[in-house]
Amino acid sequence: MKVLACIKRVVDYNVKVRVKADNSGVDLANVKMSINPFCEIAVEEAVRLKEKGVATEIVVVSIGPTTAQEQLRTALALGADRAILVESAEDLTSLAVAKLLKAVVDKEQPQLVILGKQAIDSDNNQTGQMLAALTGFGQGTFASKVEVAGDKVAVTREVDGGAQTVSLSLPAIITTDLRLNEPRYASLPNIMKAKKKPLEVLTPDALGVSTASTNKTLKVEAPAARSAGIKVKSVAELVEKLKNEAKVL
């Protein structure tokens, strides 16, 4: 079984994001970039499926600038067999990304596609669902447990009321939640081996996909600074401040 794991290059979650002086976007100069944490979970799950003998090949794909090869090499060091970069310097919408991934799915014909449920930069939580709609595959979103048996995959997913288990026929789309697994660290020998693993570079034009966006970013602003909190001496004082100052009562 071939598994396609999708990853995104994002600002590392430990970095405090800064907005550009002209409010045109986020300042990425000299900022540490990493694999989106949810995407790391997707790669880890694919590797575990291979270790169980369920998956035979793991292909990792990313859509982004040339520098995204760094994150693809990291995924290869974690256990993926080969990588594909769809090179684009544009700020792509979720739909454009889904269309590009659909073209890669048509090319690679994987039995299982695993994505992070959302990226920590845009927080859209859209690409997996859009990809499922474009491919016509069944989808199991927010997965906290994945079990493959034959041509079926059981996905336990987190919902508002607890957990729900759905059975999907392969091929299928899965988006990962935090409780699915704990990603491993890449060992030095595997990092060295990853440098020799194949990495194919494609373009949207080569895949026959238009990435023209109907969205335009007008302005990016940092959140307003919060005022310092205060301590109150009694419940009565708290109620008084909530009523007269905060005006929430």
C-alpha cells in the first residue's frame, strides 16, 4: 500500500511571530521554519503503518518555495521513502493547495492520503476536506486512532461529544489530530541517508493546475496589547468591577 503524506513549511511553533512594518504580512526574515506540527503527526503515522507492514511505500509531498526542500528532507529522515515538491512562491489558498494535491494523487495513485488537520499559520482546516471532495475519496478528519484492515480503514475521530469511529473504503483521506501519536526525532544516520533519497520537483503548470486566487490580503496586524491584570480583595469587589468597569454583568 502506498501512503501519501502531505506537509507544510511554517514558522516554527516556538518562534514569536512578527508583522512586517508595512502590514503586508508576517516577517519571515531570519526566522526558523519547520514542518507544521500536525503534518509531523501525519508523517509519523505513515511511518508507523510501514513499520507494521501495512504500508509498502511512503511518499511525502509539500507545496511551497524551493526552501521547502529542507522540510521534505526532514520528513525523509523520519522514514519517508521519497519526496515531491510542487514549487510555488505564491501565497496559495486552501483550494489551490487541494487542487495541486489532487493532481499529485492522480499521478501517484496512493491508497491512503494523510494530512495534518490544519496548519498553525493560516489555521484554515480546509485542505483535507477539499481534497476529499475533489478526489471523491472517503474522509476521516481529526483522527485520534487509525487502523487499517484489508481494503478498509477505521478512523476514530474527535468530535464535540467525544469520539466517533468511521469505517472508510480505500483509497481514503485522513487528517490528523494531536492525540494520534507522538512524532519521533530524526537520528543523525537517518538525516545523512535522507540526503540521498529521491526528491522530485514539479510546478503547478506541469501538473496542469491554475493557482490563481480570488482572495487578496489587504492588511495584517498584530493583536492589540492586553492591559495588565489586577488582584481583588473580595468577591464583592470582583462583582463590582465586572459590572461597572468590564461591563460584562
